[in-house]
Amino acid sequence: MFEWLSIDNLEAVIEQYKLLGPFAGIFLTFIESFIPILPLFVIVVANASAYGLFWGFLLSWLGTVAGSYVFFLLIRKFGNHRIFRYIKEQQQIKKLIHWVDIRGLTPLFVLLCLPFTPVVVVNSVAGLSNIKKKYYLFTLFASKPVMIFLMSYLGSDLRAILSEPLKIIISGLIIFVIWGIGKLVERSLNKRVERDLRAIEKTKNDKLQGM
């Protein structure tokens, strides 16, 4: 089975993928915003391998921004519908919505910059919060290039990476480090959410006791 995974075979698959046209590159990154089990990293790498660094990056960037924003708009419009109720009723989501309403777009921007952030959760929180639509669209456009460009860069010269073990190791280490940084940032934000919400609750209780 693994004998099939040669550089020539992978390049042949990329050529077949390229025949689908740029629409496929946009569509797959678009739909990944709705179906997070799809491997965004693989899709972005395929786009960069098929269309080059610039066009691959552009297709992936536009697709993922469009998908995230459409998902955000659907949650904003139908968030109270029973189909999305399971999302809204999760305790962690409730906390994040309240915190984002207090802190604004900065924490969402940080999360969206990280490659392995659960984007469905971020888009859901944004859609259920009171953030203005135009501001969230700007945040998506500004944050996504960081993540997409890094993935595109790794996939832009697939033969060079796969043919040299050292480059494979370096690429793997880069991905692992970014994943680790993402987890640390996510954990730090979660602690800050808890701390801020406890402080807000304490302030409310102090005011009630002072009345």
C-alpha cells in the first residue's frame, strides 16, 4: 500500500486534481468550514501544489473566508432554530459568547490565525455574539492569510519536501510547534475567559450586596 505513495504518484494525483479547475480549490476550502472533519491542511497543500504558491494561496484564502463567513451568517440568522440549539446550549460556547461580547474581536482574531483552531466553534461563537457582520468579515480576511500562507508554502514545492528527509522532518517539526503554540494560546484564552467571567460575576454580587 505504502509503495503507491511515491512522489511520482502523488504528482499524478495533483495533476488530476488540477484538471478539476480552480473552482474545486475554492469549493473544498469553502465546504471545510461546514464539515471540520475534512483535512484543511491537505486541501490547502493540494491547491498550492496544483496552482503554485500565489494562486494556491489565493484560492484557499478566498474559499475558507467565504465558507467561514457564510457559516457565520447562517448562525446569526438561524442561531435560535432548534437545528443549531445544540451548539448554543453548550456551556463552553455560552461562556465564549459572553466573553466575546465583552472583549470584542481580538480573541477571535488570535484564534483564527492559528492553523488547528476549531473554526466551526469560532464561527458559531461569533454568529451568536453581538459582533457586527462587517467587522467579523474584516477579521476573517485579516486573520486567515497567516494560517493559509504557511500551509501553502509547505505545499508549493511538494517534490522538494518529499524527496529530502531533512525537509520532511523540518516541516513536521514546524507543524508540531505551531500546533503546540495553538494549544498553549487556546488554553491561555480559556483560563482568561474563566478569570474574566468570575471577576464579572463577583462585581455583580458585590453590587447586589451593596444595595
